[in-house]
Amino acid sequence: MCREGRSEVAYDLLEELRQRKGAMKGRMHSDFLASLHWCLGDGIAHIHGLDEVMAGELVEFEEGTIGIARNLESNNVGVVLMGDGLMIQEGSSVKATGRIAQIPVSEGYLGRVINALAKPIDGRGEISASESRLIESPFNLNKI
């Protein structure tokens, strides 16, 4: 299901934010600007207003859901949701985190059940890891 629609107020506000962002170039971090319009369906959110987000960058919705920017287009960013996103509504703000998606690595993960964000879901407590790697990194069997 894809919920679309842009209220005039949201559109006007988005345009004003874009103008202010241009005037403040270099003085404002890119994660300050949040998206105001989105379309959600099948775990994909299409975000407008995250002009400087990087492919693979983590984004955070105001209600806490994390997503990964995957499809960068001229007028929107396709974000894969790493949660159910049930509380996300039209007008929800989104911010770029400046971090590329990484996964913690340690021997503590061996034999554990984790979710897509590497959080344990087996009821056996937290997993400590002091190292992280990009999710695209190859698995090194020599380190086991």
C-alpha cells in the first residue's frame, strides 16, 4: 500500500526550507533538513528533501525507525526500512545520520539470533562488539 499526497502547507514549507538551505550553504549540517513528504509501500519509503544523502547512508525517522538510503534519484531517495514503520505517517520528519550502514562484528555473534540491525532477538542479552564493518564487506574465514 502506498500512501501519497502532499498538502499545500507541506509543499510550501519544503520549498522554504530548500531556499534557506541554499542561503546557509556551508553553515548547516545536511542532517538538519528533514523530509516532509513520503510514499510508503512494501517496506520502501520515497523521501523528498534529503538532497545530500549518500547511497547506503542510514537515515532515521522521527519515531525511531532506521532506514538505508538505496535509490538516489533527482527528486527523491528510496529508503529501505529496517523496521515495521507502522508509526510513520505523512509529514514524518527524516534525517540523514552521516553514517554508512555497518554491522558490528565479534565472536559474541556466533550462535546468536539477530534482526536486520544486528540486535539480538533470542532473549540471551546484548552482544558486545568493539569493531564494525561495512555491510558490503566480504566475510573473512581466516579470522574465525
